[in-house]
Amino acid sequence: MHKRLFTPGPTQVRAEILKELATPQIHHRTPEFSELYADIQSKLQQVLFTKNAVLLYTASSTGAMESAVTNLVAKRCLNLVNGAFSERWHEITVANNVPCDTFELPWDTAIKPEMVDEQLATGKYDAVTLVYNETSTGLMNPLESIAKVVAKYPDVFLLVDAVSGMAGAPIETDAWGIDFVLAGVQKAFALPAGLAVAAISDRAVERSKTVPSRSYYFNIPLMYKSHLKNQTPSTPSIPHMYALNAQLTDMLAEGMEKRFARHAKLASIVQAWAMKHFDIYPEEGYRSQTLTSVVNTKGIDVPTMINRLADEFNLRIANGYGDIKNKTFRIAHMGDVQIDEIEGLLKAIETVLGL
Ligand SMILES: *Cc1c(COP(=O)(O)O)cnc(C)c1O
């Protein structure tokens, strides 16, 4: 029996979208393919409020994170770290021998614009990495106000991991001046894992041509050259592209403002429930619109609860991440989830816990 996913990636995929994956294959060096690519392109630009190119990676999000730091740092990168995924981005930067430093905060604390300002004022950096929505903690960093600060430093590029935020919370790529913003499609896009998208500014493309190449598969100048022909340099996951195209059509039909409002409403329901019975992990004012990390204030047996939800109700939520496993558990409210579905989930948790 299928367990409906309320996990922060992968998320539940609608049956109609799964069917798109079975579209008969086309060859990737044909006009039909370029048409599909161009179609996806213009829709992604609407979702991301941008005129920038949106690159497609046949990889999970980690590939696009690696592409950003290997192609867009000419001098030194500042990795902002306040959770497991921002820590991973630092590890990726180090693993690729890209010069970098971290600015670290406790996992329940948001990065504030003035902290970024202080770091950039040293003049040491020409790029900064930020995770918009920390999926490990359900914390949303204030992207718009951080972007304003970064914009004061014309040589510093803002690289954003928006993996679990994109398509669930607003990202005004051009208005906020974001040079690179990436996401894997298995989170708020509600598609199967295996494809990532990233909007890249013109100046970032230009810089990538001057940075000594550190990568082949994730090489931005090569990807961009193909992009101009509505192509990818190597064979992409065409099934994913059909599914993404169909999902984008549905997302734009719902309307982005409405989609964001639905996510905000889902978040308010789950957060109110969490405050009534437990507590919420990140500091107030920075709680995520797409997932909630609930603090286990009652000392419940988290794995048992998760297993019973799966066995008795065919619903799956996630334990806490890393060090805060069992001390927290996570409920995702992103993608195509509807209000009645999240209410049903919360009821089921109450039944399992006897609340
Ligand atoms: C899921 C996630 C990742 C990693 O994604 P993969 O698709 O597993 O490579 C990175 N960053 C954030 C914020 C995530 O939520």
C-alpha cells in the first residue's frame, strides 16, 4: 500500500504527473526536444520572476550546489551555515578546493542581514552561499533582506539553495538581484527526484567563463552554450522534463500568488497545531512556509509514531535531521498538498499519540 508522503523531500507526486514520465521517448537532438526545453524555460521564468536563463541539471540538488561553487567563485566564498544543508554546501565548497570560510550560527537561529553585512565588509569575498529554507530545521532565512545587503557589494554574487522553498514561497529573482538560485524538483515542485533547476544571472554566466574550470558535468559555460540552442550538453532525463512541463502548466494555472497563499495557510495550520501540543524548533519570525520542525516536548517515541502512521494510516512524516533526530520530527506541507489532507494528517497523529 502506498504511503502518502508528508516528508520534506521527496514529496507526494500526483498520479497525472507520474503518467507524464511514461511519455514515449524523443531524441534529444531534435526540434521536438528544443520545443519542450523552450516551453519549460518560459514557464520556469514565470515561477522564478526572472528573465534569466534557467539551467536544467539531470542531477539531484547537490549537483546544482556543486555547479554553483565550482563555477562562480573567482576569489573566495563565504558559506553561511545554520543547518545541515548549509553545512553540506560548505563541505561541497571545501571538497572542490574552492577557497572559503564559514559564518556559523546555532541551528535554531536565522541569518540576519546585518551579520552578512559585517562579513562582506571585510572585502575578502566575491560570493556568498545561503540556504533559503533549511529543510533540516524548518527555518526560513530572510532572503529578501539578505539580498539587499549583498547588493551593496557589486563584486559579491549571491548563490541561493532554495531547494525546499522554490515553488512554495516567493522568490523574486530579478527584483532581489539573485545571481544563482537552485532547487531540486522533489520538494515543493512535487515531482520525483533526479532533476534540478537553477536561474543564473548574465553576470554570473560571464564570470563562469573566467573561472578556471573545476568541473565538466556541471560546467556552466558548456551548459549555457547548449542552453542558447534550447539544448543540454549531455542527454538529460527527458521523462522528468515531460513531468516538469505538465506540473509547471498546472502550477501557473493555480497561479503563483495562490500557490504561495495555500502554502502560507498550510503552514499556519501546522504551526498552530504544533504550538498547541508541542513547540516549534526555529526562533519565532523565521518559521518555514513549507515544513515544520516540531520539538518533542512530550518525550514521545518518534520512530514508533512514524511507523504507526505509516502502518495504520498509510501516511509518512519524517524524523528530525542529524543531531536533532528524535528530539524533533518534521511535517512537510509543500507541493500539491491540500488543506483537508494536512488536517487529516494532524488528526491521525492525534489518534496515534492519544492527544
Ligand atoms: C533536499 C535538500 C538538498 C539536497 O538535495 P538532493 O536532492 O538530495 O541532492 C539540499 N538543500 C536543501 C535545502 C534540501 O532541502
